[in-house]
Amino acid sequence: MLYFSDPSSLAHDPGELMPGHPESPARLVAIERRLAAADWLGWERRPAPAASVAELELVHTPRHVAAIRELSEAGGGAIDSETYDGPDSWRAAAHAAGGAAAMARALLAGEARAGFSAARPPGHHAEPERAMGFCLLDSIAVAAALAVAELGAARVLILDWDVHHGNGTEAIFRERDDVLPISIHQEGIWPGTGSAADVGADGAEGSTINLPVPEGSGRDVFLSLIDRVVAPVAGEFAPDLILISAGFDAHADDPLAGLALRSTDFGEMAVAVRALGAHLGAPVGAVLEGGYAPSALADSVAATLRALGGEGEPGTAPETAVATAAAERVARFWPAVES
Ligand SMILES: [Zn+2]
């Protein structure tokens, strides 16, 4: 198992301009302190190289890539009230995208069956030409697009379990049928997109799957959605690579949202995805997104790594009304889903 990181992640600090910003270097410090104390759980650590401009332009417009770099090089500034592009942010974001890309490269070369790219800033809110929601460049989208364009993957599935809708990833791939984003997120919270009725662009219906869940949802809802919807869709889609937009802000302790997952629940979800990947012969790579309670974040990342590395056996997922309703909707486009 391969763990990708780069010191530039610690230099990107929105708190320089926005005091108390939750997307802080302390998040990564907490994660790495926890993993180091456990001897990195036996994972091999690898550097996250900077993505090339050509790689970034697989998913972003040249104008967007240049704007992020130029603002950073000019000393930095605010893009909106919560999204910061500081003097070190271009470098950090380029390495975050490059870490995800390097992970995809290694997994598709058969070097490991699981990977984790632990870098900042997060990426899944960054749209083709817009930075937002703490995100400058969409790292997981760069990895998925590169996998298809250059690494021999015919199809890539992205499971986004961050508590917020992965609007950037969706916007990037909504007209494509070779990268399938599935987002589980709390309904009604920022950024307000990702309704169940949003199923992709005209002519590509079903190529985007949104699974909003009500406030207070926890383990049973997430596991049942993976079992009833994600697993059968993945079986039918037959991806060569499974990527996880691994945000941990659906944790009960998270200050930004209202769901109820525990650290061990992320481990159970990761076991389910690991089993799915093994069944389909697809490696699994996770990319760090949100998660703003540092201690809960560190515990949840450790649980995820243990599970992706092979610990734990998949359990039986419960029935939930949320999953039953979602299965009914998604079965229209994916017959393998039993409605
Ligand atoms: Zn989030």
C-alpha cells in the first residue's frame, strides 16, 4: 500500500488571511502524527510530485490554471470569502494533484492494490474554471482523467463520501461516460448542488449519481448505500480503477456538518470498497478531501488505511429507507441495481 505526501501541503495556510480557517495545516499534522505513531501502518511512503500544467489542463481550463498560479506568485489573496490562494498555495495544490496522479499511475502499473494521497488543499469543489470551497485544483479529477487519457484505464469510478457534494468533480465529468462520479453527501447544506434528480448532462443520464442523505445519517445509511447502489453500479460499470474522494467531515464530531459517522464507520466503508475492488480486479486509491475535527480526522484516516490495507471483513449492510429509495431511482439507469 502506498501513501503519497509532500511538505508543500503544510505551507498552504488559509489562516494567514482568514483567521481560524478550518482547512488548516493542523489537519495534516494530526493525521501524520497518528500514522507515524503506528509506524505508518506498514504503508510505503512516497513523494507526491507536482502535477504538470498539461495534467492539470486535462480537467481545468488553461485560464483557470494560469490564474491560480499567477495569484499565488503575486503574493496570494482571497478568491472568495473562504477560499485562499496564498503565496505557497499554487505549489501545494500542484503537488496535491500530482500526488493523486502519481497514485493512479502506481496503482494502474500494478505496484500496489491500495493507495492514499494525503495532501492539501482539498480539490473536489474546484470546477473546470472556478476555485471554491477551499479547493483550487481538483486533484481526484486530474487522477481520473489521467488514468483514462494516458494510463490505459477504460473506466474510472469515483466514490465521494465527503459530507459536501463533489460539485467540481461532477462538473468536470458530467458529459463523459468513462468517469462515473457517485457522491454521498448531506442534503441541503453547502454548496447546495447534488440533488437526487441531478443524473448527468442531457444524453449522458445516469453518468452522474447523487445520493443525498438527511441530517443525522450515520453508519447504516452509508453502508446500505454502498451495498444497495454503489456496489451493483460498480459491477455493471466495471471500472479499471476505483478512487475515493475521502473527506471525513461526515464524522459526528465535525464542526461543519450534521452527520453521525464514527471513525470506525469509515473503516467499515473502506472495507466494503476494498472488497468491491478485489471482486472487480480494480485497485482502490483514496484522495484526502475535507474533515475539520483534527483528532476525529486522524482516527478516521487511520481506520481507512487499516481497512484498505486488508484489515477487517465486510459485514452485512442493513436495510435503510434512504438506500431503498436511492436504489429505485438509480435502477432506471443501472439495471444491475435491484429496485
Ligand atoms: Zn467537505
